[in-house]
Amino acid sequence: QVQLVESGGGLVQAGDSLRLSCTFSEHTTRRYPTGWFRQAPGKGREFVAGLSRGGDLTAYADSVKGRFTVFRDSFETTVLLQMDSLKAEDTAVYYCAVRYSGTDYYSNEDDYDTWGQGTQVTVSS
């Protein structure tokens, strides 16, 4: 079972950028569909971005489309989430997750098998 560790969160101002990392315990990022989710205070966890196994397909929530980009690093140890033009409403704990079957991207949190511990992103307006 792969283990995931998120990093890269922090406190930024609206309009700034952040890059979140989801580091795998094995050099196997290409083997698993991977997703990014977030949970704001008092709200449920919501889908942010998804990456298919192999990385050919991506999907984004409407709220982040055009501002966020999900991709793998060349060493295949990390899945990254580049977040540009951040808004106050992007404030949340961000989680990455993997699914051990399938090849597509997935937007439902119930589709994922293993989760990281999360990293806090706070955007001040």
C-alpha cells in the first residue's frame, strides 16, 4: 500500500501562487489514478483535480479550471498541484489520494483508496 505525504501549503495573498506536492512512498506515481481534494472549514471534502494513470487525462473542478494544473514530476515520485491566481475561497486543507484500480481520473472521494494527511492553504484577501 503506497503512502502519500502532502507538502507546500502556506499562507499567501490573493493573486499569489502555490505549488503543492504529493510525494509517494514508491516510484510509482504513473501506476495509480491520483486526485486532489480540499476541505474548507465547516464544509465537506470536494474534488479539485484528477490525473489518470499514466497522466494522459486530467480533470478539474469548475471553480479551479484555468487556474490550477495537476501533473507528475519527471522522476515519477510526486504528483503536483500548481495553483495560480489564488482566491480567498481556495482556503482549505488540501489532500491527495490514489486509487488502486482503473485507468481514468475520478472525481468522487469514495473512488479513492489511500489518502495523505493534508496540507493547509490559507489565502488572505
